Amino acid sequence: MSELSAVSGTPTATIKFYQREGLLPPSDKTAPNQADYGPAHVARLQLIRALLGVGKLSIAAAAEVIGSIDSAEPVLYTFEAAQNALSEHLDESDVTPDALAIVDAATTGWRVSPGNPGRLAAARVVDTFGALGQADEAGWFDRYAAAALLAAEADLDEIASRSGRDAQAETVVVGTVLGDALFSGLRRAAQEHVSSGRHPAPPHAASTRPNGAS
Amino acid sequence: MSELSAVSGTPTATIKFYQREGLLPPSDKTAPNQADYGPAHVARLQLIRALLGVGKLSIAAAAEVIGSIDSAEPVLYTFEAAQNALSEHLDESDVTPDALAIVDAATTGWRVSPGNPGRLAAARVVDTFGALGQADEAGWFDRYAAAALLAAEADLDEIASRSGRDAQAETVVVGTVLGDALFSGLRRAAQEHVSSGRHPAPPHAASTRPNGAS
């Protein structure tokens, strides 16, 4: 275990805690004071760190997600588990029927279960948008739905490129956790790009040049 | 103030706290025990609630964002303030040069300052993705960049549809805070839609039908 701790940069006490909480599988004990850890344990520690760090999951939610990777269930169930762990728990009574109708209109033609946590989370955003006195004048909801569809297709293609259920299930979790953060970062970069094309550049931006230009 | 509290559903003590922290402008005192609050105060309380709630901002970050709405600076500066308040503070030393190169390649042609918080946040995701042993086999980064560009164009069009600097600045803040949550929800819904088209539906999904179908 001290070797696993050194290789992964995770304190021994933390490794033991993860094992107690069901996040990390036990070692194959080869002797009373000897335990076997392999690359799978190192990789799992990295995943736990990403779930708790970038993904901001609780220990319980991370255990649920990891359990869904280790189960023999089809990959679709891993999707559900990851979505549920990363979403606030909302039901239809937490949002207005108007907001649900707006989300359903923006996603016309999509096959989505009524209880999909993303459908409800989007409806809550629509409600908040309205409460803030904002009106969707430029097709904001529809255009975000189009962007989300592009991203979801990229997600599913990335998953399909992996061989075997376990590798696919792990990519489901990684993509679900990291995808929001990746999009959020790229959107902020794109906002600067789009606005610099439309508005005179502020003085400090004089040094920016298009990426890829020499 | 008790009327403002009743109309907004915000306790008087909370309103006073927001005023002390610079989130809510003081009233125009019309008499020693009489203060004038108008619809602008009610609207501001809603915005504070959204920043602290859906946006998960700290009090200090919310004050910074609100200050950028109330300043006379161009709308571009409100963008920067909102981005900085909502992003983790990273600099180039927090990410690897390889990850930055991958982000810059995915955003080829974009005008983005090196210190754009989104560029650095995206690079951190790329680093985490690699540390988790994942490889981008299906153009995941490029396709997320395309999705982010669609969303940023929708953001800027939404802002341009507002009249006057103050309304635009407020939409900048609302869109920055709510956009991530909207996309994240819609992406989860789209994942169900895309995966149900590619994989046999699990039993519980038998009742779903395309939105808009009767």
C-alpha cells in the first residue's frame, strides 16, 4: 500500500478511507502484511480524484458512479447513474409547466423520458431566466439545444470508440463529469472570440491574435 | 423595507446583509424611518438569488459581478468580470503546455487572450482527461469547441437584442451564470435521445416518445 501511495501521490490514510467507503476495491491479500495493487488501482485513484475534484461529487455520489462502472449492467445504466449523481434531484413539481413546455419545444423530436434529470434541470433554468425578467428574443433555448445535441453526439461517438463494456462505462463517467467543465471553458473562450469580432477590442486585448496564426 | 421583504420573499435581515455587502444599493431615504424601494430593488434581489443559487457564487464574487453591471464600463468588461467570478483562478503554470496546445488547436482561428479563464479551464480538463488514461479518438475536443461557438453566438445575439448598456450588462451576467446550467441539462437530455437511437431501449424507457409527437 505504501507503494500505491507513492505512485499515485495519495496518502495511505486516504486510500484506506476510499476502501472503507467502497470507492476503491480491496487488494488481493497475498500475505498478512502484503497486499497486491496493480495499475488498475492507480487508475481508479485518478478517477476518484477527478470525480471529487473537477466533478465536485460527494463521496456517496462518487461511490454510486463507481459502482455503476463495476457492475455488469449495460452502459446505458452507467449513463443514468452518472447523470443522477451529477444532477440535483428535481421532480416535475419543482418547475413550472410553462418551463417544461419551453424545454420540450426546444428539444422537439428528441426521445427523452419525462424524469430525465437534464430535462428538469433545463426547465429550472428557464424558470430562473423568466424570474429575472429575461425574455428569449434570439432563440437562446433552441440554439443551446442544438449545441447540446452536437456535444451528446460527440460523447456517444467517443464512447463507441472504446473496446469493451468496462472501458465504455469508464468513458461514460469521465465524459459526463468532464464534459460540462470542458464546454463551460470553451464557451468562455468563444465568448471572447465572438465579442471581439463584433465590438471594438478593449486596449488590453491588442496583443491577442487568432489561434493558429503566426 | 418590510414591503420589499414581503414582495420579494426575502427576510429583512437578509436584505440588510446584502446592503452591507454592497450587493443591493441603498434606498433613497425619504424620511428617518421611511425608505423608498422600487421594482429595481425587487429585480436586483432576484438576480442576487440566482447568482448565489444556480450560479453558486460566493458573496464576494456576486458583489464583483453586480459591481460590473452598475459600473459605466463597456459591456465587454462585464463579460470579463462575470467570467472571472465564475471561473477558478488558474494560470498557465496550472496546466501543461500540451493541454494548452490541444485547446488552441481545437479553437484555431479564435481570437482569445492567453489568460482567458475559459482557455485555462479547458486545458485543465484536457490534462485531467489524459491523466485518466482517456484518448480523444472521435474528435471530442474539436466538436465541443464547435458546440461552444454555437452557444457563444447565441449568447451574443441575445445580448445584442437588449436595448441599452444596463440591460445588456444584466443579460451578460444572467447568460454567463445560467448558460452553463442550461447546456448541462440539455446535454443530459440529448445523451438519452442519442443513445436511445443507437442502443436498444432499456425496459423503463418504453413509455418515452419523441417530444412534439402526439
